[in-house]
Amino acid sequence: MTGSANTKHEGFSAEERAAMKDHAQELKAAARKASKAEKAAEALRDVLAKIAEMQDDDRVLAERVHAVVTAAAPVLEPKLWYGMPAYALDGKVVCFFQSAEKFKSRYATLGFSDHAQLDDGPMWPAYFALTEVTAEAEERIADLVKRAVS
């Protein structure tokens, strides 16, 4: 066993517990939805509503990321994942946006799950800090998302 006897384990932070609660509610809501088209429409509304709730800086980033992801890979289905906008293929999250405010971070994050096809040798990035969505950043996001679903 590593660590000292004086080390106190704090458990999950309040933000982590809130994210887990969000995810449990998302799973319950998904189980109640009827047809696939209705599920997709409701999921998109949920994502857009979550983006609209974000603070100004995060909202601007999330709106641009949403636009770029949905244009670059229309096969991805928007959905909430741990209370954040995410994009799934066959029900499995491929990429997601995490606001800076949600976890009190100094930057937002664009992340890719292990379902993303971004493998590049023995090591590759899976999370990207995001402070601004410039034309160059949009191009890079679009390229990553296209590769992720290829």
C-alpha cells in the first residue's frame, strides 16, 4: 500500500458528484424516450439547451464546436454525457466538449474517447485545451472529428 497513514481521501469533488448525477439523469431520460427519431430530436434539444445555459465564454466555444463537429461528421449524434455536449456514433461517445466553468478549470476541453479512431503510433493526444475557436482551430477540430469517425 502506498501513501502514509495520515493521507486523507476526500472522495469525489462536488463537481464530479454533480456530473455523475447528470449522467444518471441522462440514462433515465434515454430509457424513457420512444422512437429513434424522437430520441435524436430530444437529445439535440438537450445539447443545445445545455450550451445555452453556459457562461458567455464557454457558450461561444461550445456553439462553435457544435457547429464544426456536426458539419464535419453528420453521422455523429449529439447527446449529453455527464452533463456536457457530446457526439456519439452507434450510441458510443466519440468526442465531447467540457466547459471550463463546470470543473473550475482555466480552459475548456475538447476530448475524444477510446472509440475515436485517432491512433497514431504508441502515443497520441486525446484531450485538447480550448481557449478560442479560430478559423485554424475549426479546421483542426474538423480534421480530428473526421479522422475519429473514419
